[in-house]
Amino acid sequence: MTRLRTLTLLIVVAHWIVAIWHLFLAASVLPAPNNSVSWLAVVLLTLLHGGVSIALWKISDKLIGLVSIIFFLAALSADLYDLNPAHSDL
């Protein structure tokens, strides 16, 4: 594994830690009854980050760069919309 792939792998692991921490942080701030962490979300986040880590070893640099960009943009845009209809008048 090259230095760049090793660095990228460390970034993926750091992102996984921040994403899991964000789930617990968001659960502590949300009003009841939604103030608990969904273990399905934890499992899905772990599987997705694991998939990207495996892809780092198996796929060419250009393709994994594209996959990583798509993955991180999807993660950044995941919380942009509030689906609660009570806030639709804002």
C-alpha cells in the first residue's frame, strides 16, 4: 500500500469515528422520543466505511478517488433536509 493510500485509509477511519460520535451527539440534543441512537445506523455506517476501506486496497487510484468523493459528498449532504412536517413553514 502506498503512502497516499495509507493516509486515505486513516482519513476513512477518522471519518468513521467522527460519524459515530455525531450520531451519539445528535441523539443527545434531539427532543424525546427521538433521543436514542439507531443501531442500524451504526451498523450501516460501519459497513459503508469498511467497504470504502476494502475498495482502497482493490481498486485503481482514479476510480477510488471518484468513489471516495461520492461517498464523502453523500455523507456531507445526509443531514441537509429536515423531513419533519411541523417545520415546513420555516
